Amino acid sequence: MQYDRNRNYNFQDLSGQTFKDTDDFDKCTFVGANLSGCTFENNYMRGCDFSNANMDNIKMHNVNMRESSFYRATMRNGTMTECNINRCNFTDADGRNMNFTDSDLRMCNFRNAMFPHTDFTNCWLKGIGMRGTKLERSNLHEFLRDYTFEYKFLPPDTICHAWKLANDQGKGIYHPKIKYYEGLVANAEQQDNGFKKLNPEGKGENTNSGIAIAPIDWVLREWNMLGCNPNWKLFRVSFKAGDLIKSEGNAKFNVKEMVVEKEYDLKQFYDQMKD
């Protein structure tokens, strides 16, 4: 069967098929189609619409897909290697564990898409849009994926500021091992039950990943999600850029040591929420 350009394959099941060398799919539509497990090699697929398509485990090599749309498509565990994907739209796509090695991704839009654990080795990335994109553990330039790049970029002694949320006892909401006091230094290794060596990569009880802090907007959203308790505590803290341990993959990050500078009353935010 010959597959030609300008065809409508919407919602068709093409799963597991192989298309190589001679098939020209320019301007075709694959909206909602099942392309899982397909192989495409040396094809033209310029200006195609893959919106809401199932492309899980797809294998695409040397395929020209420039100016195509992958809006809300799923392409988990797939590969698009040595492909021309220039100016494509990946908005809201789910591409966990994708491999884009050696592909041209210039001017692509990845807004609000999920591409954690993705391989971007040797890709062209100028003009790429990644606002709201999930990129945890992807091998992408740090300034494109890591909220804490600012602190790594600054001199180690630079004083930075963030926020800490604590319960009504002044301890962390998830790991209540340190009680925080306004005006005092908190050290991740000096816990209430004694000394515990930093071990961010440890497992179970051996783990000590540091003190978790975040920007105020992240902290307040977390507080609201957990029940909006007006008796919890909100601290403004300072830390040295060099005391950063790691990012948590979102705006939250961990530090070795911080100064608890000032407590702020959460009731002012509680009063803005309806009971």
C-alpha cells in the first residue's frame, strides 16, 4: 500500500507498521491515530497533524517533520533521531523517556509538555519554548531545566533568599526532624535527635537530602493544598548560594544550612480564602 501526501489518517490504527524511504506523508493528518510501535525512516512528514495521536514506542529516523503539530500526543519511550523537527508544536504532549539525539528542534514549542528522562544529546535548541515543561532528569542545558541554576551560577558566598513552611510546632511539614526558630541558624546535619550526616543519595532512614525551601508562591500553594492551616508557620530564610544541594525537579530545592530571618503570619493569606 502506497501512502501519499495530503491524506487523512485520523483515528486509524497503523500500529506496528514500518514506512521507509519512499513514503511521502507531507500535510497528512493523524489526529487521534494509533501509531504506537511504528517505524518511520527517511520519510517526508512536513506540516502533519499528530494531535492526540498515540505514538508510544515509535521509532523515527531521518524524518523531516518540520512545522508539524504533536499537540497532546503521547510518545512515551519513543525515538526521533537525526530528524528535522524545526518549528513543531509539542504543547501538552507526553514524551516521557523520549530520545531526540541529533535532531533539529529549533523554534519548537514544548509549553506545558512532559519530557522527563528525555535525551537531547547534540540537538539544535535555539528558540525552543519550554515554559511549564517537565524536564526532570533530562540531559538538557541546566539553564533550560533547573530552577536552581541561578544559585549555581552565582559566587558561592552570595546571600540568597527563599521561604520555609513549617507546621504549628515549627518543624518541617514532611520531614519534621528540625525545629526552626526565628533569628537562628538551621543546619541539615544538626537535627533534633542528634547529628545526621548529609546523604542526598541515601535510601530510607539513611537519607538526609538537606533542608527543603522554595519561592513563596510554591510554599503558599503547598500550604493551601495541605489544608490551609492558619497555625502553621511561614519563615523567610537566607542561605549561601554554595550551600545548595540539589533541585527537587520543581521550584523546591534543598540546602545544607540557612538562617531563619523572620516569621510571617499565615492568617493574612488564610483570610483571603473562603471557608
